[in-house]
Amino acid sequence: MNLAQCAVLTLLAFSLALTLWAARRTRSRADFYAASGRISAWQNGLALAGDYLSAAAFLGAAGLFMRQGYDSLIYAVGTLAGWPLLLLLFAEKLRERGRFTLGDILTSRFDTSSVRALSTISSLLIVLFYLVVQLIGAGKLLGLLFGLPYLPAVLLAGLLAIVYVALGGMLATTWVQIAKACLMLICGLVLAAGVWLKSGASLPALIAHAEALHPAGHGVWLPSKAMHNPWEVLSLGLGLVLGLLGLPHVLMRFFTVPDARAARASACWATGIVALFFTLNVVIGIGAIVFVSHAPAFLDVHGKLIGGDNMAALHLARAIGGTALQDIVAAVVFATIMAVIAGLTVAGASSLSHDLYAGLLRRGQTSEAGELAASRWSVIVLVLLAVGLSTWFQNQNIAIMMGLAFGMAASGPFPVLLLTLFWPGLTARGAVAGGLAGLLGATALIVAGPAVWVAVLGFAHPLFPLANPALCSVPLAFVTAWAVSRFTRQ
Amino acid sequence: MKWLLVLLLLPIAAYYGVVAFFPAWLDLPCGPLPLSLPLALGLIWLGFIVTLLYVRQASRREGRP
């Protein structure tokens, strides 16, 4: 057994011990959905950061910096800006008005089944797309580390998620995410420090070296050709900033703290941690250009990076600390993916059991024990569905699915939540129409755009020119909600 | 809260505007670095400063230290 396998098994044993500890404290639906609001501000801050910083933020950002240089920072600026906006607009109100799910917030104002149905559909769709992407990553990484075929590997990842969430609920998920966030930060610090020391602790030397090695030369510090369409840049920025504010698994975390003050502090903690990680990512990305992109040990016969650009951070770990560090970083990446899967699963299962089963099907006439049992069954159903979809989509471009999840989050739940909390003129029909317009609009524009219409379906020209739909789909949701509210107001 | 929203969103909007329409401006020198790098890192940490200011303001509003 190699070091990577030992490290993965150690992390799994640790997370299962955490789950068993949490399972003894998960007895009611409030425990299951929101850890009974017992999570402190700093714990929730770490868990929020853990929920948000997926493997894409680590492996993807380093790979993007190595290939497209400054573009990686354009993504980071938009992504980070969503956090203070989340604090300013939603954090306290979510804690004050919500109980378990996004649907609770919306139905606290519009107690209609159509509004709860909209919340259920949008939460489930976003969680499912996001979950499928994470499961594909987990299945492929497990396959790589243990030599397993895809299906057993992804089933194993799904089984782990079921154990974490069905037994330990939100408490286990929170602590798995706290552990993962700490490990990821330590990994980031070690890699950044390694790059810094290996370059002679000189920033100008590191920058000059990167410029000399990158194909774009000095252009590595400027937007690449991929950002040549200004409307694409604006749409990307809008989607990145607002996408966070519609992600159900992130919003749900504000129900786990005791009061609005803790909700504020936890958002502040999360923003600081994410900002620190993005800063470290810049050093890691520059290190990938300098120590990985031209090193023959990491290139195949065609001069391409072995395993693709997303492996840049893992190769960098090997360049800095040998195979031992590479194995440990690989294990942390696996822990990262599993923690995000657990967070998504608890959010999706809550929507299934609390909104769909208890709220819509049983009209609130269900016992505490009945809903708790339903939530555990929901975990199993959701994970099996996601495993099935991940098997189907395993060879598709997962970046499209991530884009779809973010586009839907920015265009569906975000406008409805914002208008519900801040605009007295919104009606129930306006909320439903706006949410549906945003969700369907974002989906249609992504399918008609270059990422699907040209790259997947093979047509010569896209029907919609932008790969990111937010610039059109977000205003569409707001205008529809406003117009329908105006015509349905009594 | 409104001034914090402006403090956050105005620079972010201006940044994406520059990236979209005037990317050459990012090449201006800023000490030994091109402006693009400190600008992006500054905006990332501006987000954190805004959250700190809001938490402080809200604590004062509630009369807590």
C-alpha cells in the first residue's frame, strides 16, 4: 500500500469517527437539518469555506493559472466578491427568518405550494448538477489512487456520502468540512511556501521566471484571448458574483448558527479564509508555470501535462516535496471532494424530505420521527440518483455542468430570494414566474451557447453568442418577477 | 449598509469594466509588478475588509463591543 492510499484511508477513518460521534447527537430533524443551531461562528465560517472551496478551486485554479495566467484571478475576484455581498444582503435575514431550507424562507412570506415547489425544483437541480460533477471527480480520483474501475469507485464515494449524511446529518457534515478546510489551507500554505523558498524567496525573480517560461510572456499578467469578448467578461463576472448567493448548500449553512450575530461573524470568517486561499493560489499558479509547465518529468510525449492541466497542483507538490507530498496532497483533494459531496447531499436531502415530502406531499402533517426517517431515505435516493447520472455523464465536459449549476443559482434562487426579502411588491405568482424564467432562461442560453451548441452538439455557430448566460438570464428573472407581480397584484 | 455596498460593488464593477473594455490599462506598472496583479489581490482583500467593516458596524448598532 502506497502513502497516498494510507493517507486516504487515515482521512476516511477520521471522518467516519467524526460521523459516529455526530450520529449520537443527531436525534431530531432540527439536529439533522441544522445541527440544532449549535455551530459557533468560527466553526461555521470554516465549514462555509469548506463547502465552497471544492477541488475546482484548488486543482482547477492552479491549472487555469498555468495555462491562461491572469484569467484565473479574474475568476477569483468575482467569486470572492460574492461573499461580502452574501453577508450584506442575506446572512442575517436567513438566520432570522429561516429554519431548515430555502423553501422555509420563501414560504414564510408566500405560504403557497407553488412557491415551495419552485424552491424544491431549483434546489434539487442545482444540487444535482453540482453533486454529479463532484462524484465524477471523486470516482476518477479513487480509481487513480486505488486502481478501481469507475463504477465501483463512484459507488464507494456515494456510499461514504450516505454514511456521513444519513447517520451524522448536518453536524457530521459540518465537522467533515471544518477538517477539510483546515487540511486544504495547510496544503495551500505548504505549496506556496515551497514555491517561495524554491525560487530563492524573491518575488521579482519568480515573476521574471514565469514571464520567461509562459508562452504569453509578459501577457501572462493580462487577460488572455479567452476574455476578448467584453460582454462575455461582464456576463462571467455577474454570474460569478451572484452564483454564490443562490447556492442552496451555502445558504443552508446560515441556519446552523445560534443567532444573526454568529451568522455575520461566520460569513466574515469564511470570506477571510477564501481570500487567503485565493492569494495562496496565485503563488501556487506561478509556481506551476515555473516548476511544472516545462519540467520533462511532468510532460507526455506530446509535451502536454500528464493527466491534464488540472493535475498542475499535484505535479507541483511532487516538484517541491517529492512523491510523499504529492500523495498527501492527493489524499487532501479526495477529502475535499468528499466534504463538498456531503454538504451538497445534506442540502439536497433536506429539500427532498422537508420541502417535497413534509411540505408538499404531507402538507406539514408529518411527525418529527417520520420526517427524520424521510430525510435519511432522501439521502439514499439523492446519492443513488447522482451516482447514476455521474456514470452517464462521466465522459462529458464537467465544466459545462458546473457552469449550468452556477448559472441556475444566479438566475433562479438569487433573484427570488432577493425580491422576497427586500421588495414588498412581489407576489407569489411573480416569485414563481421570475424563478422559473431565470432557471429555464439560464438553461436554454447555456444549451444555445458555444459551450453546448458548438462544442457538444457540433453545430458551426451558436444560437446565443455567450458561454455565460447571467448577463441575460438574471435580468430576465427580475423583469419577469416584476411584470407578473404588477399584473397579479390585487 | 448602502455605503458598504457601494464600497464593494463600485470597484468590482469598474474592474470588470476595465478587463472587458480597456485590458491594456492593467499593464500599467505598479512598482516592480504590472498593475493587474496587485489590483486583483487588492480587490480580493477589499471583500474581506468590507465584511469586517459590516460586522463592526452591526455590533455597534446592537450596542455590543
